[in-house]
Amino acid sequence: MNNFITEIIRNDIDSGKHKDILTRFPPEPNGYLHIGHATAICLNFGIAESMDSAKCNLRFDDTNPSKENTEFLESIKEDIRWLGFDWGTREFYASAYFQKLYEFALRLIDEGKAYVDSQSPDDVRSNRGTLNEPGTNSPYRKRSVEENIDLFKRMRSGEFGEGTHVLRAKINMGSPNINMRDPIMYRIIHAEHHQTGNQWPIYPMYDYAHGVSDSIEGITHSLCTKEYEDHRPLYDWFIEQLEIFPS
């Protein structure tokens, strides 16, 4: 395999930036794979096969139990094998990091970088703005750190119903990138998870869990297709604020 991505990776090895390379294929187990997934599978697993110092994780970004099930998990594994790849023992789940993700969220709240928003889901959407108009700050954006921590812990304990509260990152409601307009980090979902059962009544959003899970696993090259380009600044924001840069 030889392309601009592998050239970048080889330059990183030659410069000493990375000694060992770790990529990942991170599907959400909320449906069957489509042709776009084949690109990501062949790229990430292909790099691992073509370089002696490279490995590829299969990680299920399983953050929404209301749309996921084991049938989709097994179908995804079957499709990867059909394409000729195998992950060996390198099978991971974002749900295995739920406690760590929760602790990271508490840290962001404590640093004034996240807050509990109690607007209705419709108000959250309407106040987000458009591609041509900035968003509007939530009336709950100025809650104290103490109140935010108290509410988030009560969300964790299962005290509230779905749609009553969300945790949002405090970034910039005027950003031209809509993904940076105080994105939701956690929502309340009372549903049984295929990996964690009923341990959690709150679940991280994909855009929060994805990049942080990459860092937890030590992914050196987080390769995404073009439709995620506008999400990358948000992945980076969480990693930078938490100072969890992969080595």
C-alpha cells in the first residue's frame, strides 16, 4: 500500500514521532455496513497489514443503546472477515471506557468547560443557529460549577427522565462550525446496553466518546473519511482540553 496517508505515516516513523503505528476501525453497531465502511476497513486494516510496526484495533463506538444490538455487532465482524481482514485479539468497545469518559466530563465541568443544560430538546435545536446565523447561548450556560456537578452526578444516578437535561461542552455558540456550538456531550437514555446492561442511565455522544477513546487506546493515526472533516476540530478540542494526547 502506497498513498499520501502511508507517506505521512512513514515520515512520522522516520522522524521518530512514532515508533509503532496504531490505527482503528470504529463502527457504531447501529446498523449494517455500507460501501463507505469498506473504504475505512481497507484503509485502516490495510495499513496494519502493510507495515511491520502497525496494528489496527476494531473498536465499536457503542454509545447509543436505543439503536444498537448484538446482531449488528456480529454482522460487522462477518463483513470485515469477508473483506479478508482479522483483528485477532484487538477487539474493543467505547462502553469499556464509560467510567473514564464520565470522569473526564466531571473534570471539564470542574474547569468551567462544560455545563448541564435544562432546555427542552426542541429549544436546544432551535437555539443552535444555522449555517448563516450564530447560535444563542442557553439560559443555563452560566450555572455555577457546583450546580453543574451536582446535576450531572444526579443524572448519573438515574434521578431524571429522558430529555430533561443534557451535558454540553462550553465552547462558542457563534462558531462558524456548527459542531463547535456547545455540543452535547451526554444525554439521558433509560435503555439496556448490550455490553453494560443497566449500569448507566446516561450515555456519551459519539463526537465526545470517539476522539477520547482514540486517545485512551493510544491511536497514533485517527483516520476519518471526508464527511467527518467538520467534526475533527471537536475531537481535537476535547483532547486538547483534557490534555490526553496519544504518544
